[in-house]
Amino acid sequence: MPDLPPKKVGIITCSGEELPEGTVTRLAALRVLEQLRPGETVTICLPLFLAGGEGDRAFAKFYPTIAIDGCEKRCAYYGTVRYSNEPAASLIITDLVKKHGLEKPEGLRKLNEAGQQAVEMAANEMAAKVDSLLGKSWNRTKGEIDQSNNNEQPEETTPATCSCGSGIPITILTISDQEITVVGLPLIFETFQEKNKAPSVVILDEIMDMVKIYNRIEPDDEPALRVEIQKEYETYYQRINNE
Amino acid sequence: MSETEKVNIVPCSGIGKSFGSVSRLAAYYITEDDRPADTTLVPLALLVLGDKDTNNTVLSNPSITLDGCKLQCAKKMIGECGGQIAQDLVVLDVYRDHRDLKPAGIAVLNEAGEKLARALADVVDLIIDQTLGITREEKNA
């Protein structure tokens, strides 16, 4: 398998600077990212779906994602749906406050007692969702939970950090005037090149198998895509060997 | 006073770096403490969602963007919405002038981070005056 990022859960907050509930989302997410599940979670700034590149927009397809929103507008959830992929789970602070009968959180910079309680509750709920999602198999081809329920275990991880600017590498290939986005292609090529697997029909079969793990390929597109990927790999292999 | 009545303050919404927290705290200093009557805090998430009221706010008044990193999401989002940018600032640029104020922490900034946010807010306060055409005499009056 190529050295693609290990299985983690992505956390996307609305951050809502204008609402105390937005502050709750930030602090709850940080509690999960830094303290409760540091090795199993990663985050990305919501605006990067628009301001960033294709790799950033691939985030929620690559990672099962939890959207945490301050209010019913659900900016994090709908923004992620619109620009990346449907989150695997979501949480709304106003609902959580209502459900637990808390007072309204107050204070944008420094939360009141109710706000701090909401942070704890939201963080614990998210941590439970992380565990649940890691216990399930995430299908990176479909960008959804795999219903076949294999028992893939979480891999060893490193401390969670911001994913800004370190999106999943993508390549856009043009086939019959249609652009097809292929996730993880440079990493897949690197894996084969490092094993000195020179371009050939057999190697191309192996590469295509790997590409299909991370991408949904329409059967009609496959023959032409195969030709393009072959050309890309030949160019890549030659360039790396010349270096 | 110029025809511009208010200035939008648009901080970074990142939670992965201290510099993002500095931008957010500076935005709170400006919109809550220093210039509440002259400014509107604009959250990026609502722009991502395409919220009409927030878009109108961005189109109606000039914006000062406060970004936490070089990706400059705030600046790009205002540009994406067709808003006018009075000034785009990156926290790192202000930090270069205040090397002794190295921010640390995200949920809770260290003292240096809070001071850096104050320094950034001071810079922005001056830009607000320029943007609104407020003279020293008007301010003192």
C-alpha cells in the first residue's frame, strides 16, 4: 500500500466567531484534537474548501469527518457537503445545550460556566463518535462508511495537527475533454518507483488496482484513464531516474 | 467622516495554529473593546455557506482581513465574495516587528500571544481611522 495518511477522523468546526456557541465548537474540537484523541484526529479550516486547492477539497472524502456547528445554520456541515463530501457524523451545540438542559453559553472570548460545560459534553460526544468511526471501515473509494463491516483496526498515529496546506495530493487527468480527479496518484507512483517497478503492462495492472482503492472509476472511463495513467507513470519514472 | 460607515473585521477561523488564535483575539479586541460602533465582525463560516446577510455586509463595507497563515483564507474569501479589502494583514508580518512576542497555545494563548494580538489590534485601529476618514480632531472630540 502506498504511504498515504493513516486512518484518522477529520474534525471540521464552524468556528463561528460571532457566537459563544462558535467558541464552544473551537474549544471542544481542540479538546479532542489535543487531549482526548490526539493521535486519531486531524482538522482542517472550513474556508480552505473554497480558498484552498483540490487536495483540501478531497479532505472529507479521504477522512470520515465530524462536522461540529454552533447553530442551526450548520455552516460546517453544509459547507463540507457542498465542497468536499458528506460528513460521517455531526453535532450542533444549540441542540446539545437543549438536550442537556444547560443554560445558554455566553462570552465570545471567555465562556461562562454553561459554555464550559457544553465544551466538555461536546468533546466527549465527539470522542465517542471518533471511536465509533474508527471501529468502522471507511471506504475511500466511495467516501462513506463501508457497510460490509470488516474489522479494520486503527493504525498507529502521530499527534494531530492542522491539515491546512497539506491536503491529499490529487492529479487532474483529461480524458475526452473531461477532467477526472485522481486522489493520491503521486504517492502511488512513488511506492512503485521506490520498488524499481519499471513501467510495463503488468505494473500498470498493479497501479490501476491501487488507484481503484482510493478512487471511484467509472467502467466507461477506465480504458482511457489507464492510458493516461500509463503515460503519467512513464514520465514520472523517467524523471525520477534522471534525477 | 467618509461615506463608509463601518469596517468589516474578518479574522482567520483556524484552530490549528497559535497565529490563528492571535488573529481572532485581535478581532475581539477591535470589535468588542476598541471600536464596537465602527466595526462588524464577519465570520468566515457564514461566507463559506453563502449566507446572504453576511455577503451583503461584505459587499456594503470595506474589510480588513486578519489571517493566521500564508494561505490567507480570510483575504481569499472576501475576494471570492467580491468585497473590497481595505487592508489584508497576516499575523506573521506583525510578529516580525515584535519578535519578543512569540505566541504559544491555541485554546488559551500565552501572555506573549495576547500582547501580539493587542499589537495587531493597534495596527488595525489606525487603519480603521484611515478607512473611515476619521481625523485626530474628530477622534479627540
